[in-house]
Amino acid sequence: MVANSFQRPTVKLRRSRDRGFEDFGWTDNWMTFSFGSYRDPDWMNFGPLRVMVENHIQPHSGFPSHPHRDVEVLTYIVAGTLTHQDSFGHQAEIHAGEMQLISAGSQGMIHSEYNHHEQIEHNYQMWLIPDRAPTRFSYHQLQFADHERQGCLKLYVSPDGRDGSMPINTDALVYSGRFETGDRLSYTLKPSRGVWLQVVKGGVKVADHHLFTGDGIGITETNRIEANFADCSEILLFDLGMNTPRIW
């Protein structure tokens, strides 16, 4: 095949309304993949991307201390401020447009996440499965201003920490971008890789599907994706090694 030719992709479409849902009063959970009490054998993971939960934490509420181990935890703040505290002594606020990466490590860690403010906090939390063991605990935060992400993708996470991104213990590149109506995005994939595109807000057409706020799409078996934005939009894009060994 010619290097720049277009190959029709294989698609896995996840509509916002079809996700798992839990409402705890102080927060809600919209679950793309099976998580907690929500189980769907057709939605267990996409490559090393194992968990994607969108939630809205009410003012002065949050998740009390709880443990994690052998998992890479990404938290992307859409609106508001989330306060993190962990058993390794980190305490930090994470703001809109900012992403936090915690490598929980094989020894494990304990952390809490709270919204101490008057505004509802809105975030996406994603768990990725490490491709090696053992791993060590590490903590990172990275923020780009809105104008830096406008009309392009900014790299937040990579396996090697390239271009100032946060290093992760699995084969994943994680981007965020903001786009205006009429913008177009072309993204090239290497062999044996897949893309998960999550619409944080707005509207986009990709792989012949129209996606809206909360929708996600997994795309494999192609060397390029084209996205056409039909609204002011914010997206997360995961470029994942689909054949990456996983320790789970």
C-alpha cells in the first residue's frame, strides 16, 4: 500500500447515552468501559485503555482516601478545580485544561480527590494498564492554556516523556485539543496502533460518524483518521499500541 493512501478503518462507536451510569448524589459516573458495579462484556477496554469515567463532583464533596496499584491513572479537568492528596506526600490543585498522571506503582498508593470550591467540578478519569512490572510510583501534572490547544493537538502523555510530556508506563500517546466550527484535523497512525477519540464537548465527524458531547470512537486498521468539526469542540485523543503486552 502506498504510504499516504487511505485505508477504511474498523470502528467501535460508543454513544454517550449508552455508557454505564451511576448517580451518587454528590457525583455522577458516566462509564465508557466496564467499571465498578457496571459490567458489559462488549466494553471492557480499548487496547491498554481500561477505564474512562466522566464525572461531575458537587461543591464541597469528593472521593475519600482509596488505594490503587499497578495502574496508570490520568485525570483531565474540564471545568472547576480538583484537589489531590496522596500517601507519598503530594497535595495539589488541578485546574481546567490540566491533566494529572499518577503511576500508582506495584507497591500501590492511597489518594483522595475533592472539590473544595463552590463550582461543580467536571473531569474525565482514565486508567491505562502498564505494559511492564514492577513499576514505581510517580506523580506529574501538565497544563496548557486554551490558546495553546486551539486548532491543534497538544501532547500530554507519552512513554518517553517527549516534548515535555508526562512519561507513562505503557504504549500510549495522549493529546487534548480545542477546535472551532469548520476546523479539520488529520492524524496519522503507525501499524498496529489504534485511536480512541473522546468528545469532551462539541461536535465532530470522523470515520463517517457524527459525534457529539460525551460520544467516543475507537478506530483501528487504518493509517490515518480525518476529523471535521461541526461545532466549537474539545477532544481527548489516545494513540495506543493495540498489541502492547499488559500485566492485568
